[in-house]
Amino acid sequence: MKQEKSRGIVNKKARRRIVGFDIDGVLTDEMADGKNIWQREIEAYFPGIQLLEPDFAFTAAFGLSLEEVDKFMEEKAPEVFRKVKPQRGSREFIRYLQDAGFTVYFITARWPRYEEITREWLAHHGFRPSALWFTEDKGPLCKELGIEIFVDDYWENCLDIRAHGVRALLMSAPHNLGCPEEKGIYRVENWDEIRAHVLEYYGLSTWESGKISGTSAL
Ligand SMILES: [Mg+2]
């Protein structure tokens, strides 16, 4: 009975509370010692190669052929996926959300062949999503899953996500700095800004008060 009563006053946003996150460039901190971890690996793999311009695609960024990128990914991606570090504050905030009753999904465009490595990395760093998906078509999946806010660093994904009625947060990265902020797409620089945006969207109290009330994990 108590539940029935409280359910009546809970608004729509509070009932659902489903958020989603990309992995690479959002959960992962691609900057290591001042240089992007992929750039570092590509420069080591292709001696003499230089970054032409920041671009989401390695082909455009480094003037590589698709075959060269495929060969590089085949040999080096597993190592990068294993050693990359999570972004500061990511795990703590996701745990906070889950403790507060949110459903948290991760959607990555990594190839499904990297599922095992990805799951190991997530577990190793303390991430426990409700589900993990491997697809490039993030917009339709976000809609289908009922996700209300999704964070991604790829501009095209944000456009797709917004087109499906989902609020997109664009995590800043060198390859998206030229993309303008548009209605329904909000640029964030780090997990402090993700946290502030999500808390405000759901009308939640501050991060600190969440901690005091004991909803923060570890
Ligand atoms: Mg990404």
C-alpha cells in the first residue's frame, strides 16, 4: 500500500531512470601521458606516420587504408582494450546511479569479437552494467531500451541518438571539437560534467548529499 501511494507521486522521469554510456572515449581515458593511446600505438606500429587531423576514423586521421587499419586493429586493439584506464569519476558515478535505482546500459561499436576482453576490462575496473551491447546503430537501440540520456564521443552517434528522441551528451574529444552544440546534444568535458547534467535532468540532490545518505558505493 505504501508503494502504491508513493508510485502515484513519482513523476515519469523518476520511474524510468535509464541511462546509457559508450565505452571508448567515455568510460575509457584515451589520454595517457599527454598523448592519445591510439595515436601512440599507431605511431609505433607505422614508423614515421603522423597525425594529419583529428578524426574519429583512423583512415582519415592518419591517411591509412582500411586494410592497414584492419591489420593494426587485429594486432593491437586487444592490448589497448586491456591496458586503457577508466576515466576519473566514471565508476563512482555509475555505481551511485545504480545504487539510486537507475538502469545503466553500455553500448559500444567495438566488434563483437572483443566482447570477452571488454567484459573482463569492465569487471576488472568495477563496472557492472545491466547489459552490454555491441552495435554501431546506437540511436534505434537507445530508443528501444528506453534510454533517456546517452553519452558518446562520436558526433554522428549523437545525431543518431537525438534523432531517436534521446538526449545525447557529447564527450569532448579532439575529433569532435569542431562540432557545434545543438538542441538536444550537450557537450561535456569530463565525468564531473556528466554527473552534474544527469543529476540536474532527474532533479536529484547533489553528489555530496547522495554520499551522505549512504547511496554511494565504496
Ligand atoms: Mg566512443
